[in-house]
Amino acid sequence: MRNGSQRTRSRARDRSSLMHVGRRVDYAIRALAYLAAQPPDKVVSKTIIEKKQDIPPYYLSKIMKDLVAGGLVHSQSGCRGGFSLARSASAISIKDVYEAVESRLVLMECLEKKENYCQYCAVCTQFSIWEKAQNLLTNYLAGISIGHIADPSGLKEKLVHLQI
């Protein structure tokens, strides 16, 4: 008989790969929404982004590296260092952000890997449903830019004003 931890690991392996939007994506979008509201040539420090958007420093460092590597953000080092958008806010989609910090946006592994992932793909009655959902989600998120949700004051400040 398997013990509890083996059962848990087995269940985790057997789960579908339906998308889950986690903290990394949330924090990346928050950071970019704040940068999008700044003048195009302004470099914003990591500390300011952390404070304005209430993002833990540990997460923000890793996320900003991913956003730089993904071509969404420029990084400037030094005492006046920080970050600025690498493209216009209207040219950065939510899909771009997701893919920069996670990986390709895929609802189910079988949509991408087909028979290499699941032997039933050729006869699966669900495949077309998930494929259409994948296309709808991808197109929707590709159509929303960071410019649409630019946030000049930051979430933390908005929450403080809401509580007053």
C-alpha cells in the first residue's frame, strides 16, 4: 500500500495541465502596469515598483529578470538605475507578459504535444473543446495591452485612499 505522500505525488502527476495564473504573472502585470503609466523615458527603481504595487522584493527581482529576458523591459544599473518599458505599453499584451514569466500559454499539454503526450488525441471527444478554448483565451489576452491597465498611482496607494 502506498503512503500518503506517494499518493499525493501520484495525483499531482496525473492532474491536467489547465492553466493556473499564479503570483508571478500577477506581480509581473502589476509591475508593468505601473511602468506603463510613467513617462516613456523615465527609469523607475525596483524599490518604487515594490512599494507602489505591493510586490515582495524576492519576487520582483526574479520577475524583472524574466521581463528583461523577454524583451518587455529595459534594465539600467547604477545609482539611478531601475526599469522602463522596452516597447510602448500598447505593444505589450497580457499574453506576452504571461509567456515571459511562465512559458507558452497552453491550457492542456495535449493541445501542444498531441500524440506525443496522449495516445487518445486522435480519437478524443474533448480535444476540439479545449482547442477552441485555447484559441479564445490566447486571442483575448493577446488583445489586451498593458496600456489598457496602466496604473499611475499604484495599487497600494489606491487601497489606502479607498480605506479613508
